[in-house]
Amino acid sequence: MTVTVVPIIEPDPRPGVPLAKVMQERLRRIAQDLQEVHLRHMESVEPLFDDLVVYVSYNSKYAVRWRIVNDVPAAAETMTAEVCAKLGYIKWKTATINLFHSR
């Protein structure tokens, strides 16, 4: 199974949030770490030709949230949920992927 973790980064950080750049870099590191370390064991999960795509982002309180965005077997979803729960990440519950504010 091919594992891909994508950080959902706001393309235009809100003014007045001095830590926006730091938080975006942290999210990139979280995504890389989740893919290369914590979900690495998923690469040997059957079927090997399937993909697991996980989006990570922040919620409004800057907690890390995650979401599987493609169809995967229930076992893969359960394993991903367990790993993310151990890391303190919360499941992404909204139906939208990202909300961009228009000016």
C-alpha cells in the first residue's frame, strides 16, 4: 500500500497571526513524519497496489486533524485512526477539505 500524507496549508496566511509561517512548517514536518515513520508499516499491508491518502491540517483551535480522502479497506482506516489517536491528532469531521477566505 502506498502511503501519502498531504499537509493542507493555507496559501495566504491571515494577517495578524505572527506564527503562521512556523505553524505551516510544523504541519509539513508532521505530514512527513506521519508518512515516513508512523504509517510506514502500512506499506506492507495487503493489497499492496492500493493507495492511502491522508490530509492533515489545523482546526480553528490549531489542533492537528487528519482525514483519509480515498477509499481504503476498513482495516487500513482503523490502523490509521489508532496511529493518529496515539499522536494526539483528531479526526477531521467536516465535509469540506479547506475553506479559503475571499477578500
